[in-house]
Amino acid sequence: MDMELLKKPNLMGKYEVNFRTRTGEVVSESLGYFGTMDDPEKAGRDRVRGQAGEFISVIHVGY
């Protein structure tokens, strides 16, 4: 078994990204589900960059 994999946190679950649009509106969008190999914060920053917004946070909202 890969010992590095065991050291990674379990990021499984549903996440939402919060960001501010160009007009100043704060928006929350679902990022979907992630497993242990995914990075929800990076995915959230990528989503915001694609929409020309300002990243605020990524939150875990359940399983």
C-alpha cells in the first residue's frame, strides 16, 4: 500500500465555492463531490478564475 496516500486527508464529500463577481455580488456554487486525490480548494480557485471572480473560500457542505 502507498504510504503517501495514507497521509493525505480524506477530502471526500460535497463542496461549495464562494466568490465575488465583477459587480461585487457574492456567489456560492457547488463544486460537486471529491475523493482523496482531489484538491477542492484548487478546483474552487480554478472555477472562480474561469468566471473572472475573486476567490473567497471553499467549504465542505456534507457527504
